[in-house]
Amino acid sequence: MKSYLEAFNSERNFNSDKWEHYFHIYDYLFGRFYGSRVNYLEIGVQNGGSLEIAQKLFETESLIVGIDIDINCKYLEGKVADKIIIGSQIDSCVLTEASKYGPFDIIIDDGSHIQKHMIISFLELFPFLAQDGIYVIEDTHTNYSPSHQESFFGIGLYDYFKGLSERLNLDFLNSQLRKDRFKVPRDLRPEINKIPDIVNEIFSIEFFDSVIAIKKRTKLEPLRIRK
């Protein structure tokens, strides 16, 4: 398959419900994986259609795992997924079981769409995302629905990720490092204690209509090059 739209429109056994503009977003985010073997995790599998589409887009030996709170989704196991885990996306036991199938190249949160759940799942599962893997949170427009307002200690989903995007600049907190250290080749720098922070593992945070995507890559200290 050359595109998500092509896979979506192909003959399938399981239904999928998607917003049309997501197809372009998926191709942009996942296109480099098409035809390759991946470890794929989806929260909220519903009718199994998106898992079947994943089967078509990625190499046949790919590992496909789903999480859903509906016990009826278990029947999808062996049909469109290697493993279906039943339970809540914020249940630590469920997330621990899912992590055993990682590291994942792609994680998609299409679950409850409750802000608190989205943040907790991200914090729990991001460590099990592979280098250069992508974590996608779908249907973020539900943040504006009264039924999805439950937050994470008062922090909304966009509050959290917009704040996180600012912290991508964390290396520049110390102006002295910017003036001196970051002009020296990395292998010649003395070791320093680096502040532990999730952004040290984040390459990018991208915002789309109803979608947030986080790409994982361990960051090197900045290097200023003049030539």
C-alpha cells in the first residue's frame, strides 16, 4: 500500500471510523515505515478496522498490539492483532503488560479521549517507544467536550504539551554553557550532571488539527558550528 487512504479504501473485513484529514497526517508521520517491519501499539481498537489497515501498510511480520476496555474486542486477537489487552489505558497493570511487547515504533492513543488519560498513558508508555518512533494522540478536539474535561492535576492536554514544547530548549537555561561549552566538540567537553527531563528523549512535538505527535530521539548536547 502506498498511502493510508489506499489501505482505508481497500477491501477489508473490519470497519474503521476516521476523519478524512487524518489520512494526510498518517502518511506524513508513518510513511517512512510503510512496507517495513514495525512494533505497533494502538489504544482503543473498537471494531478492529485500524488494526487491519496497519496489517496492510506494514510488513507482514510486524507485531500489532491493541488495548481496549471492551472485553468484546478480545476476538480481534489472531485476526488483526497479535495481542489484544483488555483494560483501562490508565491501569498500570495493563500498561505494564503492553510494555512487554515494546519497544514500539508507533503508538497511537485513540482511547477514552479524556485529557487525564491521554497524559497518563503518554507518561507511562513513552519510555517504551523506540528511538525515532512516533507517539500519536488522536481526536484531541474532544478536549472541548464537557464529557472529556477530566484533567491531570488541573493540567489540560494542550497545557501539558505546549509546556513540554518550551522545555525542548532546556539545554540553554545556563547562559554560560551557551557561551562556552556548546562551542567545544562534544568529545572534548568535561562531564556535567544533566537535569533529568523527558525532553532529553524528545526530538519533536507537532500539532495538527485534532492530532498531537511526539517523535522520540535521545538528544545530544547542542553544538554551535561556525564555518
